[in-house]
Amino acid sequence: MKRIVLVSICSVFLAGCVNQEAFIKNNITYSKYEQDVAHCKTKSTQDVPVNRSPGAELAIAIFTGVYAVQDANAEARTANYNSCMISKGYQRVELPACKNSSEAKKTGVGPLTASRKIDVGQGSCYAADTQGRLIFAKQ
């Protein structure tokens, strides 16, 4: 039991140290960024709906002994989302986690500063708010 708790605690601390892939388009406001993300998520869900085929779930359960809900369209939906963001002029980049996330949340461009323009470049990093939305900042 102690190991499970220790692994859980370590996972939480390490999650903040992992690089984050994000779609970036400089010189647009954060609110425009959120509109584009919402549009592409909605479009990809409408174009490639969730497909939870009971046959596939039963086959997995028979072979693995674990009944798990699988979405057969998840990969295609992600590709559709990526394509939508790229068609809007975004580039996919990998950002490191900000070393001081509290400071990044205060000074970075994010949901609470939605009218400010995004400027990601050398020395940029990310933090996340309580809802998982990205905040772009400088180290």
C-alpha cells in the first residue's frame, strides 16, 4: 500500500516536468487561440465520431481478460484535429514545463490574459491552470 501511495505522489511531481506538445501561432490573442482549439476539437468530433464497437470490446476481453471500452476512431479523430490546426496556420512545437509555474501563471499569456498576444520562441515554456489550459510564458 505504501508503494502505491509513493508511486502516485512521484507521478504527480513528475507530470509537471514533462515537455508538452502544443499548437502555436504567434501574434494572435489567447482568446483567438482558444476559439481555434474549440473549433478544431468540435469539427474533429463531428467528422469522426466516437465508435465504441461492442464486438471489439468483447474480443479484447476474451484475449486479455480485461473488459475495456475502446474508441476505434480515437486515432483518426486526433489526426483530424491536428490537420485542422495546421490548416489554420499553427505549428506543433514542444515546450518545456516552466521551472516556476506560479510566476508563469502571473506573467504568462493564458486564459486570464486572453486579450494579450502569444509570443513563443527561444526560452518559452508552459504552465497549466487548474482546468488544464496552457499558459505560455518565458523562462
